[in-house]
Amino acid sequence: MKSKFKLSTQGAKPEGLIGKIVGHLMNRFQTSIYIDYFSHLTIPINAKILDIGCGGGKFLNCLSKASKNSTLYGLDHSPEMVKLARRINQKAIEQARMYITRSSMPEIPFENSTFDLVTALETVQFWPGIDLAFQEVRRVLKNNGFLLIINRFPKEGSKWWKRVQIKNEKEYIQKLKKSGFNSIATDLNFKNSWIVVEAIK
Ligand SMILES: C[S@@+](CC[C@H](N)C(=O)[O-])C[C@H]1O[C@@H](n2cnc3c(N)ncnc32)[C@H](O)[C@@H]1O
């Protein structure tokens, strides 16, 4: 039987046994990158934070330890990832400090002006209707709320570059501006072949 495994599709929506393995690998190898960046940020007291495309939930897990007074929310469209994220965060969920929801971008099932911070870590390249998705992110952010995108930034012309839907810094800025974000900054120096984008509502 031909294997259904394809890295590109598993990244977009981890499924089945392979998806579970991919979820564990992402948890193991990617989270430290984000935590590194996060250590430079000041999180407001009693912040509400939403991690979109939360995958296996390891970043939320680290955040729940680092920022005890925050309430954390994860959203992912993969049932496998929602299950894994809930499992590794069982304690915080039982303490009503964390909520993991299954939903598909561009839909965000939360009220206007709910979050202080929204993170999108290695996920925006998979979102359909990216302009609408950014508008939705803006909608659920409080005024002066903050969107943090950390994403791979493949070399122009490479196989992965052909797959990512936002091709360069300018496009990130244009799309976020078009969706109503005000102050937008990009950083290509944080880590080789990665981009950090910060935008304020
Ligand atoms: C490459 S993984 C990254 C997971 C995690 N943020 C990390 O960096 O370890 C991308 C994640 O985004 C989720 N995702 C992709 N498209 C999505 C969409 N339209 N709505 C919600 N989640 C989505 C996938 O299911 C997957 O868990």
C-alpha cells in the first residue's frame, strides 16, 4: 500500500499515527525557538493569550509555567493536535487556566477584543483566506493587543519558498496593514531562515 505520509500535508494538518509523531516532533524541536524569543517580551499581568495553530501544545505548556497569571487558549483544526495539546496540558486545563479549541482559520470562535496577545507560530502559511484570517485576528485582539508571528522564511526560489503563501517581509507588512494593523515590525535576524513579525492593533 502506498504511504499517505507527506511532510507538507502533515505540517498543514497532522493526522493519524504519523500526525501524532509529527506533533511530538514539533513539540520537541520547535518550542525552544519560540521560548527564546518570548523571553524578551513583557507579558501584561493577567493576560489572555491565544496560540493559533497550537499543534501539540508544548508552547502553551511552557507559557503556562512561565506566566502563571495568564489565561491561555489554543486553537487548531487538527483533531489529533487538539487531543495531544489537551493531554500534555491536562493540569492547566483542569485548573481552568487553559482552553484548547478545535477550529479552522479563518474562523476564530471568540468575541471581539478578547486577547492581549495572539501568537501564530509556523502556521500562517497554511491558513486559507489569509486576509480574512488577519482581520479575524485583529477582531479578537484588544486595542493595543499584539500579534506575534514566527515563521520559517525559506530562501527565494527554493521548494519551500514556492509553498509559503507570504513570500517576503513586504508582503507580511502589506497584508497586515490591509487588515487594519497599525504598527508592524519584521525581524530576519532572530534566527537564520526564520522571520518574526510583530503587529499591534
Ligand atoms: C507546522 S505546525 C506548527 C505547530 C506549532 N505552532 C509549532 O510550531 O510547533 C502547523 C499547525 O497549524 C495548524 N493549522 C494549519 N492550518 C490551520 C487552520 N486553517 N486552522 C487552524 N489550524 C491550522 C496545523 O494543524 C498544525 O498543528
